[in-house]
Amino acid sequence: MIEVHHLTESRSRRITWLLEELGLDYALVLHTRDPETRLAPPALQAIHPLGKAPVIRDGDQVVFESGAIIDYLVRRYGKGRFAPAIDTPDYTRYMEFLHYAEGSAMLPLLMQLYTRRLGDAVAPLQPRIDSEMQRHLGFLDRELAGKEFFVGDQLTGADIQLSFVAQLAIRFCGPDAYPNLTAYVARIEARPAYQRAIEKGGA
């Protein structure tokens, strides 16, 4: 059985959601953030030296990094689902979005998340953070125009990877700023598999 090390209030929900979509049995190991530092507990370092979540253990295989975990699970257990065929143009688009989520789109969002506690000290940097958020979130909003998913007409691992970016977009900018992302979040959060992941791992 796959073991998922899941940190509360983190991006590891994407992995439990994918496992629910795949219909796989898994054991959920919950880790709680330190209430003052907001950091993951040291126990996570026993699974992987970085002490970060998500991490999965599948037999003797330990996999970290959300994108790598999604790719691993889809390749090993997807049976042709959740990724386009490798010899199609959609596969390249799928890989772009799978890596784009953490490689580019998350940076301005993380900067906004970390610096908002600094008050006036962040003022010189805030215009750049705002412009980069608008650049990336505007791009994603336009990519969803007239579509339900980022790649093709079915849910893929790229959608699961980008879900956290879309959710943060609404959290930071409100539901009206990027209407396509807002509608997208409503669709994915209504999926039965997503709801089961929340029931097991917490909101």
C-alpha cells in the first residue's frame, strides 16, 4: 500500500486527491506544522532528508516533489488516464503545465504569502510581486477560456498540480479577478475524489 506523508495546510492535498481519482488504497500519515514557526515537524526528515511534504513511499521507492510524485503515480497506475498519449502534441503541453506550476507560477504567490507579514517593509518589492502575479494568473485565466481543463477535455495530472495555484489566486485576488480560474476551482473542488481527499486529510 502507498504511504503518503501529508502535512496539514500544504500542497500535499494534491497527492491524496490524485490517489482518490486513481482509486488506489493508501495510508495517510499526518504531520502537523509547528504552531509558531509554521514549519513541518522533524519527523518528516526520517522519511526524506529535506523534511518536506508531500512524500510518498511505494514499496522500497520513496518519491518527493509534487510534480515527480504526480508523474510517478500517473505513469505507474494511471492505465492511460490523467495524461495524454506520449506521442501527441497534448503531451508536451501537459508536461509544460506540470512543471510550470512549481517552476514559475508559484514564485510570486509564495513571495506574496511570505512578505505580507512584513507590513511597510515590503513596499519596494510589492509592485514587482503584483505584476508577476498578474502576469502568471492572467496567463492561466486566459488558457482556461472556453475550456474545463488545462490540457484536453479530461482531468490530467497537470490540473492537479495547478490546482493550488488557482486556489491561491482566489485567496489573494478574490473571486472576480480571474473568473475562469474561479470557475475552474469550483469544478475541481466539487469532484467526489477531491471531497474524499479533504475528508481523509483535512481542509
